[in-house]
Amino acid sequence: MEPILLFLADWWWAAPTAAALGGAVYAGVTTRSRRARRLELDAARHEERQAYLALVDAKARLRHARSNAIAARAEEPSPLLGAVLPTTSAAIEARRQLSEAKRAERAASLTLRATRTRIKAVQAQYSAGSRSDPLPIDRLTSAHDGINARWMDYETDPALALAFPQMLDSRHPATLAFFRAQREAGRLRPSQRERVTPQQYVEYRAAVHALAAALEAAERQAGVFGAPRAQIRRGPDRDAPGRPQ
């Protein structure tokens, strides 16, 4: 009995310390899980902040363009006896810059409105989701893998390679654009252990969307979508939905 008492006397402090450490680890895991699950919502808020700053900058440029237009108009010579004098080049340039600034300010305003609408949609989706739903970054990497697998069909299927050789030939601009988009998406793809920030998620998502658009453009240029069905059959899943028709 005495050895047990000696052990407890020496290590009595370990139990509360271990409990506190376990609680800290659990809190850290829970926080990371919650952060990963709301990544898409945080990314939407990040886009809203960037859009707001862009609108502030566009409004400042618009005020500057208006002041330049007023100054250019004031420097124009006054017409004498009703004569119409030609507009100076400075005034023409000032009006052009003002018109561009107005368009930019309107576009920035619409972009900000769109980002705020997106926040509401993502917020509703986040609130309705469950712990069993795939994480936003997992859904995105899965979409990335699907695009790469779709292109690999042309690389691994001899019939497809013969039917659409342009899909593997980087001398064609559309195919070259796809390869560049593929490289960029691969560069921005986060590792499994990497903590993804909202900005990284936005950049990676944009790269994946650009990759999908580049593949579709390359397929269209190669004539995949207008090809007879017999040319585009791909092994055992030849009738699977989503294949080019």
C-alpha cells in the first residue's frame, strides 16, 4: 500500500494537468473543425470586404474624374458671338475618363451587392448543414479531381486520343490554356495539413472554376461536343451522365 501512496504523493498534480491538456486539445480540434466548416462563409465575407474597398476606391476615382472634367471645361475658350468652338483634346480626355469612372463605380456597386447576396445564401446553407456534410475545401478539391479525371480520359483512352488528338496537343491555344489553368490550380491547391485562409480558398476556387471553363473550351475547340456518340464512348461508363454528347 505504501508504494501506491508514494506514487500518488509524487504525481498528484498530473491528473488535473492531463485533464486541462485534454480539454485544450479538444477545444482546439473543435475550433479547427468549426473554422473548416465555415470556411466558405468566411470566404464570402472576405469577398464582401474586398468588394467594399473596391467600391470606396471607385468612388474616389469618380470624384477625381469629375473634378478633372470640371477643370477642363473651365479652361475651354468661351464662344464669341455665338460661334461654336471645337472642344479641346484635354476636355475630350477628361470626359472619357469620367465616363469610364462612372462605369467602374457602377460595376463595383453591383459587385458589392452581389457579394452581400452571396453571404446570405452561404449563411443559410451553413446554418442548415450538419457535421456529416463534406467540408467546403473537400468539396472543392473533389471538384478539382473530377476535372482532372475528365481530362485524363483523353490521356488514357486510346480511342479518345485518336478521335480528339487536339486535347493532348499544346500547340492548340485552347489546349495550352487548359494546361496553364491546370498548373495554376495545382499550385494553389492546399495540402491536407495546411490551414486554409479565406483568401486562399477564394483564389483556389477561382482557379478551379477557371480550370473547368478551360477544359470545356478545349473540348469545344476539339469538336468533342458535336462528335457522334460512338466517338466519345469511354470504357465501362460509356453511358454515364455528364459525358459530352
